Amino acid sequence: MTKRLSPRSFTAPSVALILVLTVVWMTFPEEIPFWRSLAIVTAWGGSGLLAANLVLMVREPHIARQLGGLESMYRWHHRSGMIAYLLLLCHPLALALNGWVEAPQLAWQTLVPWAQSWPLWLGWAALVLLMFGLAATFAVRLPYRRWRAFHFALGLGVVLALAHVYALLGGADTLVLLIVVTGVALGWRLIASDLGMASHPYRVTQVVRQTGGMIEALLSPCAAAITVAPGQFVLVAFGDGKTYRGCGEYHPFTVSGIEADGGLRIGIKALGACSQRLQSLEPEVLVRLQGPFGTFLSGSLSGSPFAQQLWIAGGVGITPFMAALRAHACIWPTTLIYLFRKEADAAFLDELTALATTDPQFELLTDASDKELPDFPELLGKIGQITAREVYICGPIPMVEALLPLLREMGVAEESIHFERFDFR
């Protein structure tokens, strides 16, 4: 993720806005009471946002690049889902207010499902499922597998919402548009992504035990290899081996090395249930791989020859920098600050130390601190000409949030600060 706002940063929200405005324009009511007009606008606007919400969850590399990256898509996927729910919640309330103008009893009958017919039951069921799915989305402590199962309630809620509209209006042109968009998006996500029909077959050919509860797996292509750049990540689902039993779920892993034959190295730290099981990964396990995604470090590999680099890595956040350092020698002066709890937790430390002695453009600074966060002002004070550097940060969220205001206070330009966070889900 980068703080620099490029035109593609606005692509994902623009897609959602265009779809909503198109739907509202095609269905805008005329010459009917205000509250009923509002009910119609909120219903179609919410339905359009739900369709956009599904488009933004499509996990396809080419689409992701056009829409500003997978992280941007997922961020706007969450936002559009929440706004869609609020709009659809306003729909029955506006209908009730429209009924209140005639009689309070009519308003009450509008809000009680048991007083209505089955087409309206579909609408209430859709609203309940959307509420349940959104609650699960923001339950950060929910285990991934359970969160993923609950998240499917959103998809079912969208289907019931469209069924509700179809039962009331039939095959209206606007509804046909929404059904097509929803069907394509849901179908692609379920068949191509979740079931892996669009994935690339790879095989684990080597597993290296790193320090600090981390392994590095070499994945070799079984067919055509995908093209990956340093700083990108892939989604990987591991199968079963002779003794290893894979999770079968797609999880994001940052590439830590790119081989000449198309093989990819990924660093896997024991952080969750699946990644803990992956610590016993063995060679010959088949994997399904999707990607690549992300643009982190893309600006560090091109541009002005005077663009000095400052890289800051915390824990497993060292992996994208390893991919860049292994790809080729540093193009311009680069300082890497590597943060870890203790030296025994520092993966790749020996390799980094060796690189620092052989590459005159590369400087390594390390900090082993048992504290929750190290002394960042002291560390950054060691960096010469910090305001003239491009800064790339990858690590835990508290580390990133502590560094950003400090860098700004030290005079580093906003557009020169780039970061990647580990809150992708």
C-alpha cells in the first residue's frame, strides 16, 4: 500500500459510484409522494451498491491491477457493503413513513414481516443476512475459517434481495442488469477463485527452516509460471502430502524470492491455525496459486538514480525486501532497518549480513528489542538525508502506525512514504 494517490486509487470507488448512479438514473421515480420516492431510490441505490460490492471481491490479477490493487478493492468492498446495508435499511423505514402519512396503523403493518406476503419476507430475510454478514466481517477476533463461512451470508443476502425485487417487479431492465453483474461476479469468485479453477499448479520442492518459528518454501511451477515482481504477494492453498495435511484455504503470502526458472519462495511464519500447521510442510505437496497481487516496492525498482532508499521491516515484514535484494544488487544507496524481538527471531539475518558486506550500496541496521516498540526517534536519527529518501515500511500495524507520524514530523514528504500492513482479510 502506498500513500501516493494515483488515478487508479480512485478506480474502485468510481466503479461502485457509476453502477449506483446508473441504477438510480434508470429507476428514478416521478410524480409520487416524497417518502415513497425515497424508499425507491434507497432500494435501487442499495441494490446497485450490493452489485458493486460483489464486483470488488473478484479475485483476479488483471482486474485487481485495473481497479487499484486487491487491497484497495477489498477496502472499498467493505465500505460499499456497509453503505448498501444502511441504504437498504432506510428502504422499509421510508415506506413506513409514507404509510404514516395515511395512518399510523399502516406504518406499523409495513414494519412487521408477519403481516406481509412472501415476496416481502424475502426482503426482510435479505436484510437480516446482510446484517449478520457485516457483523461477522468486522469481528476481527473471529477465526478465519468461521469468519469465511459467516461471510457467505452476504452473498446469500444479495441473492434474496434480488429475488425480492424480481417477485415484486418481474424482469425489469434494471433488475436484469443487476442480476447479470451479480451472477458474473459471484460465479467468478466461487468457481474461479474459491474452487481454484483459475489457479496455477505449483509443487513444493524445498522447505527451509528459518529462525523464529518460520519456514521458507520453494514453490516450483507444474505448468507455465506466473510473472512476479519483488514486493508482490500471492494467494496459496496447500494440498496434502505423504504425512502433511493441508488447510485447503487460500491465504496471502509475500514472495521472498524469485527463481530463474519461475519458482517462488514464500516465507511462512506461525501466526494462525493454518500457518502453524504449515510449519510441518514437506516437499512434493501440490499447491494452487493465484496472483500476483500488490505494487509494494514497485517504485523502488525504477525512477531517479538519486532516489536513496530507506526500508523498514518488522518481523515477517522482511520478506518483500528479501525478494528485492535477492533479485539484484541495490540500484542506489539503500538502508534497511530490520526490527525483531531477539536475534533468535530474526529470519534471514545471516543472509542479510552477508549482503551488507558484499554490496556497497546496501546498509543494514538491526534492532533487537523485547519492548513492544523500539526507540524509533533514535533509530531514524541514524539515517542520513532522511528527507531525501523514499521510505518503504512493512510490518505489524502498531509499528506502521507509530512510524508514519514520526516520519512526517522529520520532514519526509507524504508521497515518499509507502507501506504495507498485515490486516488483509
